[in-house]
Amino acid sequence: MAYEHGSSAKRMPEWMKRPIAREGSYDSVKDLMERLKLHTVCQSAKCPNQGECFASGTATFLIMGDACTRGCRFCAVDTRVPAPLDPEEPARLAEAVLALRLKHVVVTTVTRDDLADGGAAHFVAVIEAVRDASPGTRVEVLTSDFGGHLEDVDTVADALPDVFNHNVETVPRLYNEVRPGAEYPRSLAVLARVKERHPGMPTKSGLMLGLGETHDEVVAVMRDLREAGCDMITLGQYLRPSSKHLPVTEFVEPAEFDSLAAEADALGFSAVASAPFVRSSYHAGEMAEDTTA
């Protein structure tokens, strides 16, 4: 596994150990991404589900480069000055969607605080390119907070993605440590704005567990998300990408994930994914189907 946990982290429990699948179309997906010069969050963020998703012919596309303007202390994506936007990226991404015959595609991004619109127009170009190339494919976007500029949120939402996802990532008490440069109320405002403008658009958010949060804090965040109109939620175990990142405070037991899933169901989320290896785009198509069924 590509994670380093450092001397301050607890020993990896048995439920966090599993082989990385390489069967199926893993190599062909990887080769396609390289040929089309596309990035995936699967690779850039060292997702533990990369083998499984690539082997099943799916991927989560990371647009606007592989460098982020923020330095979140949990994220494996590099923080440096990004390159200019590539105007040909939307067309290449649409080509990949068509080649992979994806029914549901997740498009996420590095944070681009250097751009006047945070990359909102580029998101729209990607949505339109995918729809033109493969009209039957659902498009889920996983956006940044656009620096709190809600007009940029409107730009993306008005392109009518099938799912609008924005992760709060952790509980408010830990924001300064985990997400410097982000604000908890700002993230809630992104989700609330989408629902206000497009009440029928499914919205989604996610948290990492194991950073020092408590059960009650997570439940409080879930309540806040429901008040913001959030429909779907993902809860997964934080894994330390390298020794330079925040250590794992706790490997949360599967029973706690089950307990939180029950709480989420009781709060009225239309789809819940809560387990150690869950990530925000894991089984995204199935979650969207649950919400729209």
C-alpha cells in the first residue's frame, strides 16, 4: 500500500489490510489516461481503491492540472504554482469517457485560487464536452469551494450536472489544522446555494474519519449538511499519504462506521456510504441511482 503512517500512528488493524486488485482493465485504463494526458484523483491522491476501480474500467478525473494552490494537510496532491489551463482537456476527457463507455463519470479538481472564477468555466466546458460525446453518461462534479464566490458555484450548477458534490472533509474544530485556507461555513454555503438555485439537483458531501473527531461532532456535521439540503454522504477512514502529512489519530472500527451510517439514515440522507475504504467518488454511480430511483 502506498501509505506511510510514521512512528506516531497506530499499527494498521486487520480490517485496513487488503490486496490491491489488478485484474480486469487496470492496465488499459492507466494506459488510456497516459495517452490522453489526463490526471485521475485515483493516482494523484493515492486512493486505496485505485486498483479496484481501474480494474472495473472506471476512474475519477482530476481536471485543471495536478498542482493545487492550497496546502491541505491530508491531501497527496502537490501544492505549487499550477500551469495554465489546457483548453483541449475537456475534449480529451470526453474521449476517455467514450472509450471507457462510462455510465457515470466523476469530475473533480485541484483548487485553483489563482483563477478569477476558480475554474468554474472550465468545469462547464468539461460537462458540455462529455454530454456532447456521450449523452447517456451521468456527470457528477466534485468541486472546490471557489473561495466563497457563490457566483462561480452558480456557473457550475447552472450547467446542470447530475450530482453536485463538495466535501466538508472534517469537523469544524479541526479545520485550522486539517484544511488551512478553507472554512466550514463556506463549504456548507456551497451546498446550500446549489439547493437554493436547483432544488431538484442531488447534492453530496463527505468526511474523513480518524483525525481526532468525536462521534457527536460527526453527527453534528451530518445535521448541518441536511440543513444545507445535502442528499448524499460518504464517510471513510483517513490514511496518511506520507510522513509530511497529518498522522492518523485513530483507525475507526467498522462498527463505528455502521453506527454513523444508521445515524445518517435516520437524518434522511437518500444515500449513505460509510466504511473504512469509502471515498467520495467510490461507487458514485450506485449512490446516484439510489438517490434518483
